[in-house]
Amino acid sequence: MVHISVTNHGGSGCVVGRIPTITFPGPDGSAQTVPPAESGPYALARGGRAYTALRTADPASTEGHFVNAPSVSTDPSHYGVGFGAAAVDMPQGMYVREPITTLRNGSAAAASSTPADALG
């Protein structure tokens, strides 16, 4: 599990999508949101940060495929920005198999608990 955050560096509040769009090259496409939800706004105060958790495959697993550069967008209607897996502390890349992501949360801990709660 890795965390991806968005920070409002502007001088006033802003709005991002409450569902981050995280896509991977290859057969996995976009990470699915858990729990399933409709897109909508997520407000960030000036200097505010929101977190999402992204489940990836176990690096020791033989299932899934290797990804060096996923992309993430703050809103599903915008193109994402690619980033190296090293940006999320996976310098060798990440294995992806049925990736899931969470809605935006106010803390990394809250983001991490969502997949565990939803998947049991």
C-alpha cells in the first residue's frame, strides 16, 4: 500500500475531485475506487493536504505486472501527470494487480483503513 497526496499551495481554498484518477500502462488501466462512489468535489483549505491509499501487488508476487510510471489526476476530467514509482518509495517500480484506491481523506491513516474496511 502506498499513499499519494495532493497539497493546496495556492493562496486560497481550492477544490479537487474526491476520487483521484490513478492509471497504469498495460492491462490494469485505472485503479478502482473502494468503496465504489460517485465523483464529486473535495475542498482543500489553503495549505491543506488530502491523502489516498493505493493498493498494489506484493513485490514478491508472481502475479500482476511491473510498472515504472503510473499517472495521477486530481480530477477525472483532466489528463494525469506521470510520476516515477520512486516518488512513492518504490525505486525499483511497483507490481500492479487489480489496483484499488480510496476516496480522498484528511490523513494517511484514514486512507489506509478504507481498503481494509471495505475488503474485510
